[in-house]
Amino acid sequence: MLGFSSAIAVRGVPSAWDSVIADQAGGDPQLIALTKAVIAHESEWNASIVNPRDPSYGLMQILYGPKGPYPSYTTQQLLDPVTNIQLGMAYLKQQLARYGDVAAALSRYNGGLVVSGGTWTITNQAYVDDVLAYLDWYLANDPLVAGGAPVTPPEPAPTEEPAEPAPEGAGAAAGVGLVVALGIVAAVIYAQS
């Protein structure tokens, strides 16, 4: 799906998985909003959706099999909403920690980031723009993200790719970097206005 839809965004306020999302985000309102933005774009809040082309499964459209970040998980596990959110958020936090930039992390999450010689290029800008539009909507309209306190930014993450992402607790400090990256995105957006 391409393009922002407020009708889809509303499906996540509240969502049946708010407690899981908030818990996995450590209460970080920006990470909660970003996760909901990814879910809105990836699955339109349909927990049983399957994209047979990849194949990818569930709310956060986790890629199945050896090309995915969690090759040992079954399709049934990936379709479990709680497991799907936990895995998707762990991978998203890992990308945030690695790149220190929301747009790059989103592009990598969707498989559109090309990394060469220590620099990266976003090749799926429409995807990134759509998720950022959902992010803005959740930050402005979701009571679950209202009133969150900013957190301290982490140290820059190394640019090397690990052999395989860790499914639980990977990138624990990633939510912290989200605040800095969101500030950069907001500054660019407001500068262009």
C-alpha cells in the first residue's frame, strides 16, 4: 500500500496490541508511534495478512525464511501478533541503533537501503515518506504516545552488519536514538515548509 490514510491510522487508536507495543518500546512514545506507523503501512492493522511475493507475514510483515531476519521462526509464529510485534520491533530498534537515522532505519526495515563504502542510499523513498506520515499522525493523535519524556541519545552505532540479528532485546538503546533522529526529520520538514 502506498500513501497515507487516516482511516487506516485510526485502526491503531487504540489497538488490541497497545500494551505489547508500549512494553517493547520501554514506554518511549516516539518508538511506540514509529511502530504503529510501520504496522499501519505494512499490514493496515491486519494481523493475518500474508504477502506471498516475499513471503512476509503479520502486522509488521516479517520476512519468512532464510532471507528474513529470523529464519528459524515458522509461519505460524510470525502470524502470532505478539511474536510478530516483538520480532518486528527488535529488528526496527536494531536498524535505528545501527544507522542513527529514522529514514535509513525504515528504508533498511523495508529492504530498500543500499550500503556501500560506509555510506547508505535510500532506494525506497516513497515507503519511507508514507511511514513518516503515519508517524506524524500517531505522534499528534494517539493518546498512548501523549506526554512522553524525551530520552538521552545513545553513542553512535557501528556501521558493520552483524551475521544475524538477535530476536530479543536487540538494540535496546535504539528507542533512545529515535528521539534524535525524529528531531532531525522534524527540523528538515519544518525547514521545507
